[in-house]
Amino acid sequence: MAKARSKSGTQSASRRASKKAAAGDGASVASTRRPSKSPSVPAGWEPRITNQEQLDECLGRLPDEPGVYMMRDRKGEVVYVGKARRLRARVRQYFNGHDTRAFVPLLSQIVGDLETVVTENNKEALLLENNLIKEHRPRFNVKLRDDSNYLVIRLDPTQKWPRLELVRQIRQDGAQYFGPYHSASSARATLRVVNRHFQLRTCTDYVLERRRRACLQYQIERCPGPCVYDVDPESYGAQVHDVGLFLSGRHRELTNGLRARMKTAADELQFEVAARVRDQLSAIETTLTAQQVVGAATLDQDAIGMYREGGQVEFAVMHIRQGKLLGRESHSAKGLEHPDSEVLADFVSGYYAKAVFLPDEVLLPSPIAEDDAVPLAAWLREEKGRKVVVTTPERGDRRKLTRLAERNAASNFVTRRNRREDSDAALGRLRTRLKLSKLPRVIECYDVSHIQGSDTVASMVVFVDGVADKSRYRSFRIKGTGARDDEATLRQGAFQNDDFTSMYEVLGRRFRRALQVDEDDSWALPDLVVIDGGKGQLSRVVTAMSDLGIAVGVEGVDVVALAKERKRILGHGRAAMRELKARREAGEQRRYEDIVLAEDTATEQGQVEVRPERVFVPGVKEPIRLKPGSSERYLMERIRDEAHRFAINHHRKRRGKRSLKSSLDDISGVGPALKRSLVKHFGSIASIRGATIEQLGEVKGVGPALAKRIRESLGGG
């Protein structure tokens, strides 16, 4: 696998600077490899912030320099640690509506103090942030915990007769470490391959010093027997060097060196030595041929994949060395409610803080914030001693590698997860958050689709225990309340451009069906009905249920409406901020507490007011906002998106059938069978319209007269 040469008791300048800065502020920074437990609240600590005026005063005194900030609650516990290029500007964003994360509105209510540590640059801030998160374990920070000590292979070239050994801790002792290996079987399999192709001793130092005769490994020519016989140190050192090349993935360098050594031995007439090197080279090449080739690059690369369902996240790290896949690691975390970019950035920085090898390239599946990417790349460069590229490829071989890593992450997620356990947890949290009367094991979601009222259809999708049950999907053709007078619209069928009325019709038909069947029928009432829309759609559903005598809540069915995210342009800079502030001062704090401002760089239209997705519940005035990244929000969005997809597909089929009918069915002499033959032969109505009379005549059943009539009816030239 990968190789790393530890630094004998030394630390990089950035690590020393970050620790020194933390110590100067009175913070005790834990080791990057062994995080300590969260420290207690400082003796005699009292909150400096208890109201808005004190908060504003504290924000005004913040330094406008790079560094790290810590937020303590009013009990003195550290609740959040972050870094910034400009501390003052970044911390202020938490309290002026710019930050979209779910916990941010809570900060102004609980923050008791703001502490900052100024650093020389962003790189030092990144290192210090990692250290402080490990030390304090704040409740609002992403914590990807993977405390297992994986096996690594240790090779100490400073020993007289070096050997390979399996260890679980990496020390600053000048040795080389290879790995990590996530299972003892894979690590020992690697040792067996090395012992088969390279002659290094396998006995311990104690046995080496006390052995009086050669062991079986010497007899089968897998050890030169330095314990008993005189062995050439130079020859043994060459084998140690080759083992390092093999384990670090530098296979081209290894095989080229063996070929050169074989040629040198042959030129010096040392034919027995040349023959042994030849056999060793052949065996190694056979082993390397079996390895999977996934790229053509000559670099050392790590491709990172991420798969997420709500708060459950799985990462896969693929180790590619000179185009060959040498290994893979998996890491998982639960209960994360942060944006993907932040989760990914925190994982990458945490992973390489304890990695034994740094590659030439780190390939990410999606971009991370510039504030994270720039210091991360600078830190990795200093640790490796040369440039480390951190990039998000969009095409080519590198993009294929990140897709492979993403597929591995998805596969690991499915393999590891307990679907019933995850489903019960998500459904339980959804019930609590929306105050439902029962656990929503059976959920139905409805959506209406049309184009300006034509071909209006509706979909019903069903999820049982959080999983789509496609056998219970239903689609509805809206009958409507009337039609336009023009002939084209009459051919379309019923016309319905009122989504509220369409939803009332669909729910009425669905619930009437439920009242006519036994409880075990697939039309039985669900636990929860979800409508894609806002208060208006929710009102129609409640009305339909009331008209049919179906109770809402404990004695019947829970109903909610899920409204999509909405954006509205407020303008630029301070003017936009003033408008939002004026609304809040006018007493609209409750309504706008979840509204944030974002810079819409794509349209260059300035500040944009964002109203996140909201859930409307009967009898509750204000909508409920589900936390971004939470399992319950992921479940609701997945159900809503599936209903939308199903409705769109049904609408397109209806529109396509109508288009086909209006073009061919009115032609005298063209029946259903001939229509199918024409479409099968030409592929589309457009191709039929462009065909000549001779080409139309090639279809069985189409004579010259009918071919001419088809051409004239379709408007062909």
C-alpha cells in the first residue's frame, strides 16, 4: 500500500505555530493523533454575552485577521469551533442571516462568549481548528469518528537486519510505515506475498540473537539466515529497499531496478545471482499483473467518494499508485446535519491529519469551499515536501476514478447499514418533528402535472417503512371541469388548469376507493399523506377528507404539505440587509427567522432572499422547517421527488399518445396496426412526415393512394 517516512520527533512549522498560538490563548491543544477528552469549563468563568447589545459589542471588537474562533454557551461549554480568513466578517455572518445551517439561529440565543486565536495564515488556522475540535468536541461541529487503530506494516531500515512487523500505532521513530489495513487477514496476506518474493528475516530480535541453527525459512530459501550464516549486508539492504518500493506501489521503479541488477550480474558472469534475480522478477511481475489497473497516470492518487442519505454518510478512499488500485478504506458517520461541502472538507482534513502517506493528487467527488481548499493544499504540500494537488475533476480518467470511489461508497453504505434501524430512526424523528399521531410506516405522496392545463395527470407514490413500494403506485387522469372551445383543445380531452381543484378530485377518488375495500387491500388508508405544495394544497386535502368523513389525525390519517424552496431578489449589499432588518424590527422575526441571504453569483443579481423548504401541518400557523441534511428531511424530499418524477413521466406518455393520435388517427385507411407499423418503420412522426411516397410504400399495407393521402394529411412536401 502507501508508504510514509515518519519525521524523527520533529513537527512542521505550521503545527508548532498552531500549537503555540493555542497555548498563548490559554487553550490546551490535544495531539493530532490522540484527542483528549473535552476539558471542563474554566474556573470562575462567567458569560460576557447575555443579550443582543453585548453580542453586538463583542462582534465589533473581533480582529479582522485570519485565525480560529470558539463559541461558548452561557454555561461555558465550547459549542462550535471554526476558522476564517477574516474573523470579524465570518463570525458576523452567524448573526446577520447569511449562514444557512440549521443550528445557526440557535446561536444568538445560547452564545455566552466569543474567543479568537489569530494565526499567521489560513493553513495554521486549519491545523489549529482540527486540534481544537478534537480537544473540545463541540456539539455543532462535524465529528467523523473512526477511533479504530488499523494495522500498519512497519519497516525499520536502521536495524542491522530489518524485518517487517504488524503494529497498530505509528510512532516518530524514523521507521517506514505502510497501510493502513482494515483487517488482519489483508495485512497478513500482504506479508505472505512479500515473504514469498523477498528474502527478509521473519523472526523477532530475541530469536535472532539466540538461534543456533537455521530455521525452515532458510531451508525453503525465503530467508538468507543472518542469525547463523554470514550474509552480505549490501545484498540484504537491496532487498530491504525493494520491499519498500513494492509496498509503496513504486512497481515500475522496482522492476526496472531488478532488470538492471540482473544484467549487471550477468555481465560480471555471476550467473547464479542473475538467475535468482530473474526468477524473482518473473514472480513479482506475475503478482503485479493480477492487480487492477484503473488509470494511466504515473502519479500517486487518492480518489475519495461520498454517499449520503440524510444524516448517514459513507466515505470511500481509493488508493491508486501509478495507475493501479492498491487498496481501499471506508469510513462512516451518522447524525450529520451539515452541508455536503462542509462534511467532505472536514473528512478530508481529518483523514490526512493521521494518514501515513500523502499522495500527489487528492481527487474529490464535489468541490469544497475555497476557505477550506486553499489552506488544505498548503498544509499537505508542507507535510509532503512537494506540491499536493487537491482537485474536483469534471471529465477524463480522474473523473472516472471519483465515480468509482462514489460507487464504492454507495455499495459500502448499502452493505453496512441496517435499513430497518435507519428507517425506524428516520420515521421516529419525522413523527416527533411534525407532531404526527402515529409512526408513518405507510406514506402516500401526490403531485399534479400538466402544461397550461392540457393532459393534466396526478401521481400517487407509496413508501412503506421508508422504501418505495412501486406495486402500489397509482396514476390518475384528471377529468376536469370543462374544455376550451377550439377544436385542438377538444381533441386533447378535458382541460384543467387549477391545481387545487385537480388535487381535490384526485384525493376524492382515492379516498372513496379506500372506503369501498377491506383493510388489507392495497387501497387501504395510509398513515401519512404528503402533498407537494403549500397551505392551499393542504386545505384542499383536508376538505376532501372532511367531505368523505375521513378524520385527520389520531382517528384517521395525518396530512402535511411540503413546499419547495423559494427565492426572491432583494438587491445588493447594504440595501438588501436593511430591508431584511426592517422586517424583523417590524415584528416579523418568527416568520423570517429561517430566511437567509445568499450571493447569487450565477445571475449577478445581488442578494437573494431564500425561504427554505417548509412543511405545513393542519392547525399550525407557522410552517415547520426540517434541518438540512437530516434523515427526516431526506426522506420527505425523496418521497416528493419520486411523486414528481412519476407524474412527469405519466404526463409525457399522455401527451405523446395524444400527439400520435392527432397526427395519424384522423387519416382514412390508417388503423391501429398500420399506425404501429409506420412508427416502427420510421421511428417518429417527424420521420413519417418527411418520407417520400416511395418510402411510405415500403411499409406493408401502404399502397400508392394511401401513401399520397398520408403525405397530404401530415403536410409533407
